[in-house]
Amino acid sequence: MDAAAEVKSILITGCSTGIGACLARGLRDKGYRVFASARQVADVKKLEAEGFESLLLDLSSSDSINSAVHELFQKTDQLYALINNGAYGQAGALEDISRAAMEEQFQS
């Protein structure tokens, strides 16, 4: 098996900032093939400018998830790891957050 075939592919969600961005850089530096995803087109372009293979992926949208998975497996035939880092928070006291907002939070 050649060296390129031995590189392990990892998908990380939520790579626009914070832990996801840090993980993506660190794992890429260790030799992994990192697919870095983000919800916003501008963030995907920023990740691509940093040299990542980047995917547009909004975890609150089934269509976005299906599209990203399809695109991912057009680029690699197997995935070594999935790091589900992507999320967002609802600011405020629990009693002040609407039921719809809480449901959306749990669905993403």
C-alpha cells in the first residue's frame, strides 16, 4: 500500500473557530487528511484558504448533511474518524428560552 493510501481521513464538524479549528489544525499537522466543515460559506472559504478540504455543513439541515456526506465520499472512500464538534448555544436562563428554540438546539 502506498503512503497516500495510508493517510487516514477525519471529518470534523464546527471548524470555523474554537475547538474545531484547533483540532483541525492539530490533526492536519500530525498527518491526517482533515475534512473541516462549517455552516457559513465565508467560513468554508476561510478554511480552504488555510489549505483544508472544507465542506459546507449545517447540522440543523438534513439536506445539508446529506449533501456534505455525498461530497465527502466523492473525495475519500473511507473515514477513520468523525469528530462531532459543531454546535451552538442558547444564551439566557432556561425559563426564558422558548420550547421551539430548545427543540432546535437539541436537533442540531
